[in-house]
Amino acid sequence: MAQTERRHSPHHSCRELRRELNEAQRDTLGELERYGWELKFVRHPLFQPLVPVLYDPDRRGYAILEEDGTLNEHPPFVIRPH
């Protein structure tokens, strides 16, 4: 049985994604962008806060931004590479 892709429109602009973040997350993202980090996508789990996913090209790794703006480099779920 073929598995269908559940991701929606993978090419959101960074500006669109930023609008979904709270102030603490935007502040942290701004600082991390100076070091090459990129906001890749935002997960929208049902009945839970959104989960911004960042990518560090130097280490080729993903992390999430918590609601308080802290960076979590060990998210509680697997992030599949695009």
C-alpha cells in the first residue's frame, strides 16, 4: 500500500512561517539566523502548541524552538530530512 504525503505546501516563505511564531521564538530565531540556522517548517499538532523546526547547516541537524524561545536540539520526535 502506497503511503501518501501528509505535508502541505512545502514551500512557505520564511516570512509566512515567522508570523506563526511568538515573540520569544522570533527573538531566538533572529539570533540563530546570524549563525546560519534556518526556519524550515512549522508543525501544527492537533490541540497542542505549534512546533517550529530549525535546521543547522553546519552540523546538518534539526532542532525545535520551544514556546519560551529556548532551542531544543533533542526533540521528542524524529524529524525526517526533506
